[in-house]
Amino acid sequence: MEIGANKNRGGINAGSGELYPTFVTKMRVILIFLLLLPTLVLAEEPMRFVYYDDYRPRSWNENGKVRGILVDIVDEAVGKRLGIPVSHFGYPLKRAQQMVKTGLADAFVTLPTQERRSYTVVGNEPIIVFTLKLATRQNHPKISEIEQITTIEQLKDYTIVDYLGDGWAQQHLKNMNVHWLSDIDSIFPFLIQGRADVVILSTRTIFEMHRQGYDPLIKIFPHNLSSVSFYLCVGKHSSYKDRIDEIDSVLKEMRGDGVIDRIENGYYK
């Protein structure tokens, strides 16, 4: 009996010896996981920014990556200076806004219309500010009269061309005679063909005009007709909405030290 018992004990000991390293390894993995758990829980989810993907040079998709003025400013302010992890995605404008509205993304940068304010918390410090200028085709028969226009109200007797998605135009030109086109590339041929009298251009649309080679055919008047400011708009579903004051402070600092101007000027060279 003793011989059998010893053999049995020897078998158990042998078996335990085989199982012991596996058991210890599992326990070590569990222990490491428990030690890392607070870090995993506390790690911040990236602040997900969405942009209009066809808005060069402010934001556009290139080789699967979003680039542009707005992306660089957000990276500097939110990512580098505040240390908040950020991610950037480009989509058609309406889809990008819907993603913030439904909580699939955290924020976008644009003109804060009344409708956009209904589902976002809007910062107080502008991210970019730009002026608007009036333009017409070089051979317009009333070019000298158009040159005298200095206010939006004076445009009521003229036909204007603009593109869908221009929040400022939709807000300020709602009682005007406006042809709304599907994209910015269409407005210059439309104007040159005499199908509209005037177009209101921002720095960005002037950039597009130069890029497409329409400079000789379009006259831009030097005076500023108006100005527009783009702000950070953080979705009301986002956990980052409570940090908007911090971001405002950093943006003010960046404007003061000239960083925002340098970023913008780098794209308009």
C-alpha cells in the first residue's frame, strides 16, 4: 500500500510540477493587468475632430489624411499645448456636422450658425478670422456701379452666386437673389458666363480663383464688405465640452504670439 501511495504522491507531485509554471504565468498576467487597469481606465479618449473634406486650404483629404489650416491650428492648440490626444477625420460637410450632432465625433471648426449652436457648445475665441470682398467679371457692363457697393444691403438689386454649405452666405443673403451651386469650383464659370452679377469672396475663395486660373477674368474690389470668424464647436454629447475655456485661453495665446497667422500664411503662399 505504501509503495502504491508513494507512487500516487509522486504522480501528483510530478503533475503539480508540470502545471506550476503555467499557473504562475497566468497569475503574473492577471497581476500586471490589475496594476495597469487604473491607467487604462484613466487614459483619455482622443478628441475626435471632423472637417469638411473639400475645403482647401482650410481642410481637405489627401492620401487618406486630413490636412489644412484648421487641422494645424487644432493640433497646436489642443494636441501640443494642452496635451489632449486628438484625431482628425474629413467628410462631406453635412455628414461631419451630423456626426457631432449625434455624438459620433466631438467637434468641428466653422461659423456657429443658430442651428449649429443648438447641438454644440461654442468657444469665445475665434480660431480664424477673414474678410470678404466683392467681385464681378471684368466685362460686366455695370462694373463701375458695382465698385461703389460697400454694404450687403446694396446687393439687393444684383444677382449673386454662391455655393451650398457657405454658412455665412446662407445667414446673411437669405433675402437676396442668390444662385446656390453645389460646389465652389462652379461659381467662377457661372460668374464669367454672365449668369450672375457678383460673388462674395473670402481669402479661401480667392485662393481657389488663383489656383484655377481665373484671375484675368474676374475683378476683385479692394474694400472689405464684411468679415467672418470661425469658432470651435464642441458637441453637447462630448466629454470635452467642459474644456472649451482652456482651449479658448490657448487660442488667445496663439493669436497673440503670431502662431495662427504664421500657419495661415504658410498655406496662402
